Amino acid sequence: MAKNKIITVQDVPITVSISDEQDYICITDMAAAKSNDSRAADVIRNWLRNRSTLEFLATWEEIYNPNFKVFESEHFKKDVGLVTFTQSGL
């Protein structure tokens, strides 16, 4: 069962969920600190459109996810940065 705790980073409360001895940091809380809550989804969406972000996430998945589809991730990397690009999941 997941447990939540709140940490404060630069006066911003950030939720950390702890499940199976793993910590998960809420990026929505971090994004909301950048702008108001209604814009948090836009901040995350833009972050996920960033080439460096996708390369980081793909590398992370290659290391830690034995079922990661490396070939399919290359299509995302190729299209990132295009106006028409939207992240739907790797």
C-alpha cells in the first residue's frame, strides 16, 4: 500500500508517494509551483515534448524496464520538437 509524505522544496510542498520501498515524486506538484494548478498539465505536456526529457526517459526505461520497446521509442525521438508532436506514452 502506498504512503504519502510531503516534502518542502524552495517553499513548495511536493508529495512523495512511497510504495514497495520506492519513492515517487509528484511532478504535478512541481509543475503547479511553476504556474497555477490549471496550467500544471500544460507545463508537464511541454516538458514531455522536450527532446532531452524523452531521451532521459527512454534511457531510464531501457535500464529498468525489461519490456521496454526500444525500436518504438525511436519514432518518438524522431518526431520530438515538431509542432504536431504530442506525447501519448512510450
